[in-house]
Amino acid sequence: MIYFLKQENERAMEYQSFAAQMIEFLSRTRENKPEYKPFLDKIEGIARELIAAYEYEKENLKDMDYARKIAVETVSLTQHKSPDNLDSFRKLKEEWTGMGGPVDDLNRILHTITRKLFQEAGYYSVDQPEKVRIAEDIRKMAIDCLRRPGGYEIWSEY
């Protein structure tokens, strides 16, 4: 569980880095291509959804120190027989799922938003060839972010 939580928390932060990089890219592009401001603003709005989703769930995510504490309690429970073990196990199980579920759900949401950004960049750019080139850059950045297949990221190659 500690490995799972570590990986899932790191992945959530990778999406945050992607959002920041995307917003920076869009700002630079907006300076060079002010005529595409509506297009770039729409994409930025989606990128900001990544940040908002994380901020909304941040309070529900436990840190790794808490996970290590629960791990010690879990291992300790296995060291002795007691009639209370089953109840203690159930409480610890709730703690583990209470940590894993929120970050797993968050990454599902972040993945979905990134896919939306990828798709919308294509949809919003069909009316002008120059927008297509910008959309291709946006889509490449999204593909780079969505590089790991597994779980909610089942498409290894877009």
C-alpha cells in the first residue's frame, strides 16, 4: 500500500506539473498569437480544471508519514493473536482504503481532464491551419503526460 500510495501521489503531482507547463505554453503562445486568444483561453480553462480538481481533493489525501504510521500498526497487528484483531483489522482496512480511494479517484479525474484537453485542442482548431499546428503541440504535451498505461491510463500509445 505504501508503494501504491507513493506512486499515485507522485502521479497526481505529475498532472499538476503538466497543468503548469500547459498554462505557461498557452501564455507564451497567446503573446505571439493574440488572434487565437479565444482558442487558447478555452484550452487554458481545461488545464485549470486539473489544478482545481487537485485543490478540491487535496484535503482528502493523506501524506506518506500517515501511511507509514498505519503500516506499522498493520504489521504490529500480525505479531500477536488477540480477540480484538478482527476489529482492529477492519479499522485499519478502512484507513487504507480511505487513503487509496481518494488519490485513485483523483488520478482518474485528472486523466479524464487531460484526455478532454487533448480532444478539445483538436476540436477547437479545425477552422484555421495555424491553430492546427498549435493544437498538435498541445496534443503532444498531453500525450507525454498520459505516457503510463494501466488503471485509468489503458492506452499506451495514442
